[in-house]
Amino acid sequence: MANPDPDSVGARIAAFRKVRHLTQRGLADRANISYSLMFKIEQGDKPASPPVLAALARALSVSVADLTGQPYVDALCQDRLDGLIQPIREALDLFDLGADDDLSIRSIQELVADADRMCGLIRGGDLRTVAAELAGLIAEITSAAYTTPDDRLWQALASTYRSAYDIAHKLGFHDLSALALDRMAWASERASDAVSASTRQYLRSLAYLRAGQYRTGMRIAEVGRQLAAQAADGLEREAVIGQLHLGSAVLAARAGQRDEAEEQLAAADRIANEVGEIHRVRWLTFGPTNVSVHRTSALIDQCLYQEALQVASTVTVPTDWPASRTARHHAEIARALLWTNKHDAAFQNLLRARELAPQQSRHSPTVRETMFAIVRARRTVPDTVTGFAAWLGI
């Protein structure tokens, strides 16, 4: 049998396992998974699902990012993103320094519009443009907020911190994404903005989702709903509360709490049926479609792949949905198709994800590991598959 690719999750798991002086069976017992699955993951025959990956990371006393290998340095260089992260890190450290007299500050309207533009570019999949411009915008809005205290500026600053989180998270800089969320909380408090504060709790809960700390993530989501309840009535409040219910549903699903996941999905569904499809309210994507998409994700995370694909077959994603969100949905569907041995269909979904959001897809662990398994499963590899794998750096 061929050895797994040294850049695969399976190879990294094997390397950490050997450092810990564990056998495959010993690690499988620690992570509470079957030996058969442990063997297939290390060989690269099957990708580790997010819950299994988190369990293995805990058993090895490492982070999930240590196992996925993020950030992917070669991909960062190919996308000319490798030199753009440090300026964002430095800009996040300006939060308590007051106004910078050497900066020329634009009007409030221009700064607010630019912060909103950053959100739109991220959801359109243009990570490079945002990464290139964000540090300067954060510095300018920080100085403006100290010079002319105005809730709109603090809200705009919270929005740029959210964009910093999005960039850091999508590219695999998870320490930076955590710092950006701390800054978002700081700015939201100064703006007296309950919607921004609760959105930050939603994003924070997702960090605990990725780390496999599901109970803590659910507690954070509940705090977020309590914060959102303090906001003024309207679509913003309903959208963020609904999104927090969806976050709780996926957390519960990964924790193996199917009844709780269904309760949270039902709560989100009730709100979605009242408000309809929301795409641009604080750049949240909420509504009946997103409830169905999250129901699909929850089923996939419970290894109920056939049920997930059945739900997904009923979903028609609106044409005006953010490209980044649609691409992520296709990547998740590809994972389910892979587990049901529909390799060609899985690959077509990865192609669609790349078409919609190429920069995001190149840096996605889900896309990368699904592709590893597709290549591994085929006796012969067509040029299209080889080309996609090379594009990912496999």
C-alpha cells in the first residue's frame, strides 16, 4: 500500500502519534474512535470528520490547526497573501493608542462605506484585496474614532475587526482571529452596539466549534442570544438570534446531541419563516435557505450522509447568496459525497467551490482533505483531478 502524502492530515496524525509513543490502536482508544477508522485516516483513505479531528487533537494534546497544517504557506505565497498578515496584526495593536496625528482622515461616511465594502469583498471571495487594504483602514478608523467620537465610527471599527477575523480564520491564522474577536468586543462596547456584540459571540462560538469544545461553544452562543435580545426590534436582531440558533445546532450535532440540534434548528426555522431571506443585514446570511444548509451540515457532522444529501437535494441556493457561503456549502456536500463513495460527484462540488471562491477554497482544510481522499481512492487520476490537486499544492 502506498504511503500517505506527507502533507496530509493522516501523515501529521501519525507523526504526532509517534512522538507521543502511541500505537494506532492506543490513539484510537484515547480518541474514542474505531481502530479501522484510525487506520483509514492515517493512510489517507478517508478524511477525518471535524468531530473526529477534534477528538484526535485532544488525545494528542495539540491543536486542530497542528493536524490540518494551517496556515498553508505555499498557498499563501501563490495567492500573494504571505506578506499581508503582519500589517493586519500590527493594526490590531493600535486600539488603545488614541489618534494618530500623522494620518489624513476621511469623512465618517467614507470610512463607514469602506468598512462595509471590506465585508462585501470577503463574502465575494476576494481575500487578497481585503488583506491588502484592511490594515490601513483599521488605522484610519481607529484614529477617527478617537478624534471624533461617534457611534458610527466605533461600529465601523468593529466591522473592520470582524473582517480581520474573517481573513485570519479563512487563511488559518487562528491566534490572529482570536485577537480580532477581542478587538471586536472592545469596539462594540464603545459603540453600544448589541447586534455587533452578539455577532462577535456567534463568531467566538465557531472558534470553539473548530476546537471541539462544544459545550463551551454552546454556552457562548446562549450568551450571544441574551445580548441580541437587548437590541432594538427589527431584522438585525432577528437575523443574529437566528444565526446563533444555527451555530448552536451545529455545535450540538458535533457533540452528539441530536435532540438539542433539532430544537435549535426548529427555533431558527421559526424565525426564518417570519423574516424570510436576509443577505445584507450586517452581512449576515440568514433565512430558510441557511436553515436547510445548516441542517445539512448538522447531519454530515453526525455521519448521517444519506440524510444530509437528501436535505441538500431540496436546497436551491439563491443566486445572490455570498459566493463564500455557497462555496463552503459545496465543500461540505463534497465531503458527504466522498463518504458515500460518489467520488466524481464530490469532485464536481469541489470544482464548483473553487469557481465561486478560489482563494477561500485553496486555503480550506475541508477542500484539501476531501481532495486527498479523492486522489487516493482512484486507480487512475484524470488530468482534471491532477490539475486541481496541483492547484491546491498536493
